[in-house]
Amino acid sequence: MKLVSRKGMQYRDGEPHEIEDAIVVEKTFRILLNGEEVAAQVASDEQLAELGAGFVIDEGLADAVDSVAVEGDAILVAAPRRCAAETETGSSGGTSFRCGVRQVRSDLTVTPGEVHAVTAAIFSDDWQQTGALHCSVLFCEGRLVAKACDVGRHNSVDKVVGAAVLAGLDRSRCVLACTGRQPSGMVKKVANAGIPVLVSRAASTDQGIATAEAAGVTLVCFSRGDRFTIYTHPERVADLQM
């Protein structure tokens, strides 16, 4: 993660103090699918191949990725395109496509202990140092397989999904956990990736919950400390007793 140092004046204990903070760098990258520019994303300058691969899968533009190359500010993705829908500004905060939402089918289950474990794995030094990043992690078969932090919550999700895509992992056996809130656009990304369980430290919206319910995603929010809230498909969380 590229950080820069910037001076500032901090007001603390009733007095001003000169400080030097670590600040996150943001850049704009173009994602091209089969030579056509499909998005310009403001993102952090790392895991760019993963960003491109994850974006085309999460937005429903493709079911698989043939190759990804990064040339300067261009992320070049080659994939059989399945959707040519128009773009819109998504509730996730980035470019989104009207490609519909896929149904997730998986018999994966997790325990409350596993929900706590994936939530704990979200933390990163850069996140805590800057306070300006969103982070996501991906666990498959109980193992941490990908982690990404980015200035955009949607980018961090695309990056961990992209890592799974490029590694050829079975995403129906995965759990994704992240820091950001979960409106419909964020839930749509996880559903299109075929991931059955989505855990967030933050809240959802009414449309986020509706999207998860319709798509077959188990949506877990407010996962902090020893608590969490399950909004949809609780059957995937084992050992629950009322």
C-alpha cells in the first residue's frame, strides 16, 4: 500500500499540535474488457490484476476470465462477455452494470466462531494507521486465501474475488468479510461472484437485505466483538440456539 506523509495541525486537549500523518494515495485506473473501456475506478495502486478480474465477475459482465494484464493506468481483461448492459452509478459507490443478479447455490455452513474469525482477519496495519481504507478478506474452506485494502469498499471486494478467480478457487465454498456497509450494489457483487456468505462489520440497507434474500446470500452485519446480526438465510450459520 502506497502511503505519503503530510503535515497537519491537530487540535487536542484544548491546544493545537503540529503532526505528520500517513495518508493514503488514490489513483484512477481504467478497466478494459476485450479492448473496450468499461469503467474508470478510483483505487489504491496494488492488486490491480485482481481488481480487473474481480470487477468483470462481480458486475456480471463475464462468468470466467481468460487473462489480465496491467499497462500503466490500464487494466486489460480478456473474457467471454455475457452482458452488454448500460452502466449506472451503483449504490456501492462505483460503476455498476444492469446485468441482473445471479442466484447463489451452496450447501456451505459456518459456525459463529468462524464468523468471528473471518471478522478478526479484516484488520490491517494500513487500515488502522490511516483510517482511510476499506478492507476485505476471503476465506475458502476455512482458510484465508485473499486480503485487500483500498480507498473504495467496492474495490476491496473486487480484489479478493479477483484473487479467487485468478487462482481458480471454488467460490461457492468461500466466505467474504469486509468493513463497508452493504447496500444492494455491494451484495450484488458477492452474489455474482457465487459467494454464499457475506460478513460485514457495518450495516446494510433495506435493498441490500432484499438483494441478499432474493439471491440466496447469507448476509451477516454488525459483526463486532462477540456479536453479529444475521438478516438473510440463517440456515447457513450452524449451532444457533434460540
